[in-house]
Amino acid sequence: QVRLVESGGGSVQAGGSLRLSCTTSGNDFSRYCMGWFRQVQGEERETVATIYTGDGSTHYADSVKGRSAISHDNAGSTMYLQIYSLKPEDTAMYYCAATYYSDSVLCPSTPLVNFAYWGKGTQVTVSS
């Protein structure tokens, strides 16, 4: 059974940083498109960053580009999202997700509905 479990969320002040973790189990995630997504209650879920675990290629939303880093530890099957210079508008529930892809080309443009596996989320709250 495939499982994705997020951790690392919490309450921080603006300007601070957080590292979110997504621990995976139940499958070999060495050739997967994985990503971090966030959702504010009442709004649509949006992509924050994606990574193709086969070659480490990454893609970031403009809202976090330059102040975030997504990474994947193939040995430990854990994906991370480090966000620096947090802003109140980063406040959201953060989810990780994964889906199998044979290569990296389509990973950045993968629609959310195409991600096969999802975690339950971790809340990030940034106060001004």
C-alpha cells in the first residue's frame, strides 16, 4: 500500500523558514513525478514545486521561485520542500503527491488530477 505522509508544518513569523518532509512507503519512487501543493480553504489547490525523481529536475511556481528548494532522497524515499523568507500569503495546507512517469518532460505540467497518490497535508501558518 502506497503511503505519503507530510510533516514539518507549523506556525512561523514572516521572514522565517520551514522544511517540509514527505515520507513515502509502499513503492519504488525512483521514476516518479512528485510535487508539493498548497491549498487555502475555499480556494483551488495550486502547485508549489515539482521534482522528477529519475533525474532530479525541478520546477517552481513563480510565487516561491528563488526562495524555495525541492529535493528528493532516493535512498530514504523522502521528499523535502525548504521555503525561506516566508510570507503571510504562504499560509496554507501543504500536500505532497506522486505519480509514475517514465521521463521528466511532462512532470512540471502534470495536472493535479493526474497525481495518483496524495498525502493528507501539513498546515503552514505564517504570521506578519
